[in-house]
Amino acid sequence: MPPASPERFSNLLADAIQWIAFRQRKNRQAVQDELGYAMGRSGGTAIAYWIYRKRIPAHLDDIENLAQVIAQRGGWENPSNLLAFLEASGHPNARQLANRLLPLDDPDATPAAGERGQPHPFPFVVGPPTLLPRQFFGRQMELKHIFNVLRGPPLQNVAIVGKQRSGKTSLLHYIKNISSALPAQLRPGQFQGWLPESARYLWVFIDFQDPRMCTQIGFFRHVLSQLQIPFPNPCTLNTFIEAVSQQLSSPAVILMDELPVALQAQELNETFWWGLRSLGANLTEGRLGFIVTSQLLREHMVLANNSPSPFLNIFGHLIELGPLTRQEAYELVNSSPIPFDSADIEWILETSQCWPALLQILSMACWTHLEEERHNEDWKTVALRSIARYQYLLNHDA
Ligand SMILES: Nc1ncnc2c1ncn2[C@@H]1O[C@H](COP(=O)(O)OP(=O)(O)OP(=O)(O)O)[C@@H](O)[C@H]1O
Ligand SMILES: [Mg+2]
């Protein structure tokens, strides 16, 4: 095994971030933050520390997570960069892990294998939200409600409220992607006919943890490009509203993740929210709907100046995200390509209390144990340690 090299590790990490920024036309800070969030942190500070202080993360978990979230964004320009990164980190099984994330003998296997419908090297998604419909399980009741509301006209608006890690972002991606998913992005027999005439719908996903979305111009640019409406010059709140109200001819749904972050943004002021509200309520003849997520209930959401936002009054439908049903949780766990013992499935269902984030972590631990044939290891003890920080989910009082 080559010796660990912090210098090489941080250079390769910086290169991967630069590569994602280039491919996604984002700045490096935004990419760092996104990777940090995907790793379950509150931003990109740790990543900046590893790069600029030339440090290797102290925990193997962090190294593996980092390699995976970068792979999911197509950040390894070629598989040998990933291998070099893992070797530089001193990872004990660098080659095996690199091969699993991006097969080294497949030159085409670089960017975002999952996007192209190829099976993902790991059967469970630990950390980042699920992006592909085939990775998403359950929420049948919630989906029925949401897609009924979106039938319109008029399209109505839904607020999804759930604790941290309850599955809000995964649900938004599923709503946006399921109707147009290709067969390779679905599990065999997976239902996708939720919305009649779904081909007419336009979808805009907004992640307010991306700082560009918390500026008016960044928001307008993103929304207009997704709605396929030309960018007016100058682009102001008034010209944005005029462009959307005059040119939106299809049903459209704006999905906003982490709304409270946007409400606190200085630039997205009360006038901005009034504008969005009239676009949805009056100016688009019922063609525009909003779905927002939040960890907070409406009564706790305020603007930066502490006043309530007028935008919130248009949300007539509230969905509170709890755990999956037992049957839905069973389907997730039972999707493992290596079948689990029924006693292990039972243990995973009980221990996770059917929260999808915990089901994913425990199932991944069980699968890794079987795949690597670590017969002597007590995988349940390790798995329990990994979910210790999610106690707040387990004290759920539903
Ligand atoms: N319906 C689902 N099916 C499968 N996995 C899910 C589902 N919902 C959530 N997960 C898993 O749970 C974890 C948390 O999901 P997600 O990131 O969507 O939650 P969140 O509420 O947006 O979290 P945060 O508050 O941290 O933004 C992810 O690892 C994701 O893979
Ligand atoms: Mg989220």
C-alpha cells in the first residue's frame, strides 16, 4: 500500500471540485458547500480545511463519503484520479473501493454513472438524497395527495414539513423525475403513472442551500431557463413577473427545498415574495404551482425582518413527513442484491423505526458485511454507532 500523502490528497480533492464546478458551471465555493451538505454537514467548511490546510480527514467514513459524493457528481475526471485520491488518503482498501465506485477497466465509467442509467456501485444511498426514481421507496399516501393537487387547474401548493434527514429533498427529486424517468432509471414494475398528461409539465428544482438562489438575479435566471422563457433585459422583479405571466403556457411546478433559508435571505424581500405569490395565485391562470420543504412549521417561518411572509398563505396543503410504512420499509431493505436473512430484515426495520435514512445506513452495513464476507465482524454494533446521531428521529412521537 503506498504511503498516505496529505499534499497529494488535497490537490486531488481540489482538482475534483474544480472539475465539478467546470461541468456544472458553478463556483468552487458552491460545489464545496454542496458536497458538504451531501455528506450530512452544514456546509463546505471541513472540505475547505482539508484542501487548504492539506489535511486528510481523520475518519475513514469521511474519506469514503467524499469519494462517493464526488463520484455521484461526475467529479473524477478519470478512474485513476479516484484511485490516487484514495491511496493518498491511506485508505486500506483503496483499489477495491475505487473499483466499486468507478470500475477502473471501464474508460467510459467516469461521470455520474447513475445518470446514464447504469447500476450504481452501492445498492443503498447513504448520506446524499436519492436522485434516481429507482432509489426512492414508499411515500405512497403522500405522493397520491401531492399529485392530485398538481392535476389542476388551478395547480395548488403544498408545504412538506419534516425533521432533518426525514426525506424532504429525496421526495422533491422523485416528484420532479418520476413521470419522465426512463426504464433504466426505474425498478422492474415501479409505478410512474401518477400524473395524467405529465409530458406537458415543466419542473423547476430550487435548492436554497445554493447561495446563488438567494439572490434575485440568480433565482430569476434559474427559473426562467428551466421554464424555457427568454431572459428579459433588464431582468428585475417586474420584468420577471411579466415574462412568466405572459409566456408560461404549460403547467409548471416550482419545487423549493429548504424554504426558511430563502425567507431569511436579505435580497429576497417582502416585495419579492408578494410577486411570487401573485404569479402563482392570479397571473398564470392556475398554471403555476409551488411545492416547498421546510423543517419548520409555517408559524415559525419569518422573513429576515421578523415579519411573516405573505407567500406562505397560499399553501393550503400541509404534509408532515414521518417514517415509511412497514411494507414500504420492507421493500427498501429487501431490494438488496444480496438477500438478507429474515431476522436481519426484522432487526433493521425495528432498529430504524422505518425512517428511510436509517434504513439506508443499516441496509448498507448489512450488505457490506455480506459482500465482503466479513463473517467474524459484529456489523450490527458498527451499524448502531453510525445511527447514534439520529436519535432525534427515533424519539418520534407519532
Ligand atoms: N423515500 C425514500 N426512499 C429511499 N431513501 C430515502 C427516502 N427518503 C429519504 N431517503 C434517504 O434518507 C436520507 C435523507 O434523505 P434526504 O436528504 O432526502 O432528507 P432531508 O429531509 O432532505 O434531509 P436534510 O434535512 O438533511 O436536508 C438519504 O440518504 C436518502 O437516501
Ligand atoms: Mg434536504
